[in-house]
Amino acid sequence: MTERPDEPRPDMTVERRGSALHVTFDRPHRRNAFTREMYAGLRTLCEGLAADADGVRALVLRGAGGKAFAAGNDIADFLGRTGEHGDEAVAYEEEIRAMLEALLAAPVVTVAAVDGVCVGGGLAVATHCDLRLATAGSRFGYPIARTLGNALAAPVVHRCAGVFGEPLTREMLLASRLVDAARAHAVGAVMEVVDDGPALDVALDSLLAGLETASMVTVRATKEQLLDRAHRLEAAPADDHERLLAVYTGPDFAEGVEAFTGRRPPVFGA
């Protein structure tokens, strides 16, 4: 690899165990909400794997604390990026998109081990992984219509629809409802649901043991084929940048940020 896999990064730990890299989002006091630095670190890690996997077969992502995989983005990264400065928020969304693309294209099997809430940016990361495991109490969603009043880049919405199906994607985004692990498993979005954190470790170990004997030639070829499919089916429409810019410079996003920081319910327009 181009850099040490266990090099420290802000608010997340990276540890190599055998042929697997284990990344833990380590902000349990904020339900592991992503910061800009965390996104950048994850992108660097995935791009390093693309340049030289160095015998790595799997990349495992999980959250610390047992209450959340990741609960969206840290709202502090949006402060000062509303109204006429909304283009900065769009630029941030584009940075996140670049990270998600690097994750989707990683030449190893990527696994989201979900224990708790997996919403917003957390769900975007989980849906860009190849496989997902979850504890029974885990929940998934994009409740942004009731919180920030922002919008997702079209490829992120399309990826969610590809993993969860269009009906549940509409339910998550339009009705702001969270989907429990049982429903996620029923539609194939989660490959296995276990009782608790210790059982999640057992299921993960079993999955990784199976990957030890897998042909990485097969894995890489299959991932390249699926990546091509995703690029064709999940591409952003030509006007998506303008759509996001209108959202992030609009009054609802400004209200959402102000309400969130003021710890009050937002009051959105019609």
C-alpha cells in the first residue's frame, strides 16, 4: 500500500488483522457522526488500496460504542455554509461523493458491520459497501426532510434504491422513517442479522474466514463489472449540481442548521 494501514487518523482507528483492514469510527459521544477529516481519511485509505492492496482481502467498517454505525455528518461542518455560502456545502457534498466512489471501487470486499443507528452519511457509507451485517436493534434511514432540510446527491439516492429498493428508499427519504434490521434483511440489503455486538463479531469472523480462500481474481473482476453497472444506472442527471445548489442556498437548509444548533425543531416552508 502507499501508506501504513494502521496510520492514525482523526476520530477513527485503522488496524490490520491478517488480510483484513478494520476501520472503527471512533466518536461515540457524537454517535460517530462523520467529520470532513474522517471522510478524507477514508478516501485516502480506499485510494491507497486501489494503488496497492498489499495482500488485503477485506475492508471492515464499524462504529464504536455499540449505539451507532454513524449518525450522519457532524453539523459543525455545515456552520457558515448556508444561504449565499451554500456553494461551499455543495463542494462538501462533492468531496463526500468522491470518497463514496473510492469506497465503491475499492478492489477488496468491503463490509459494513452495523450495530445501532445507521443514518445520513452513515447509510451512504454502508450502502457503498459490498456487504452489510447488522444487529437486530440496528436502524437505517435518511430522515433529512425532518432535520436539516438538505438533499442528497442523485447517485447516493440511486445507490440506496439499488440496495434497499425504491419503495424503502422513498419511505426513508419522503416519510423520514427508519427501517429496522429485519426489514432490511427481508429485502436483501443486509446479508445477516444477529442478536447483539458479540454475535456480530462472530458473524464477521465467519465471513472473513470464508474470504481467506476466495479467489481475488474473481472478486476484483466481479467488482469491476458491478462498478460499471453502477456507473451506468446510478449516474447523476446533468442538472444535479444546480439542484443541490438551490437546496443548499435555500431557506430550509439555513433553518435546519439554525434549528439543529439551537436544539429546537425546525420550521420549514411549504
